[in-house]
Amino acid sequence: MIEKPEVLDPQVYYKSLIDKVIEVDAIEALENSLDETIDLMESVPRSKEDYSYDEGKWNVKQVFQHLVDCERIMAYRILSLARNEKGTLLGFDDQGYVAMDGTSNRTILEIMKDFVAARNSTISLCKSLPVKQLDLMGNANGIPSTARLVTWFIAAHNYHHNTVIIDRYLTS
């Protein structure tokens, strides 16, 4: 079981997201948010796949692709932190990634398959980590981080974007 981090800096943006996750085990949260996201992706009507709720906002496929991209980047961070990486792990420009994401040529089904593969890989990675390695401190994008923290962030970030899609994209 991967419990929530005991101390979360209230100044760091991800604390409010992690606090909203109801599960007590990160693996369970990853599995539940995977199921929720698959259900959500399958519920999106074709007419909404390229819908954006406002000028300059990502469309539905871009939000889902963002989840895939973040999953892969964060999984690398989990591995690096758990292996006691001493170098600073770089951040990334999510807007730049979306600009180059290729979603205009992809379907939600294709993106969903990528998401499932990435998430299952993350779950496998997290299950393989010795508990003592979950709290090795490192630096990810200038923020003191651990594999435990990043694991919880993945689930929290996923739940956050699912809520955004439901509230701003599918109920309009």
C-alpha cells in the first residue's frame, strides 16, 4: 500500500488536488481513476471530441492526451526519484506539448489505448518499488519531491481533469 505523504507543503499547487483524493492507497487511486477515465472517454460523443468550452482552451482530445503525456513524464519522475536520482528532473511546457500532440489526427479510442498502456505501466512500476524507496527525496522541476508524492499527484491530476471535462466540456 502506498499511503498519502504525511507532510504536504501547503504552498505547493498539488496539495489541494491530492487532498481531494478519497482513496487511502495510491495504487487503488490509480486503478479507480483509470476506470473512471475509460468510462469518461467512452461517453464522449463524437460531436464533442474536438469541442473546447472557450477560446484558447484545449479541446476534449487534447485534455485526454495531456493526461497521457503527464502520465509518462510523471512515471519517469517516480522511477528517477525511487532510484535516488541526484540531478534536477526537468519540468515541461504543457502548452508546448499540446501544440505538438497530434490529436487532430487521432481518435479518442486511440488516445484511450495509449492512456491505458501508460497507466498500467505506471501501476506496475509503483507496485515494484520497495516501500523504503518511496520517500527518497529528490528535485522535480524545482520542487522537493518523492516517488510517493508523484504517484499521488498522478491520480489527483487525473481526477481533476476528469472533473473539468465533465463540468466544462460535457455539461454545456
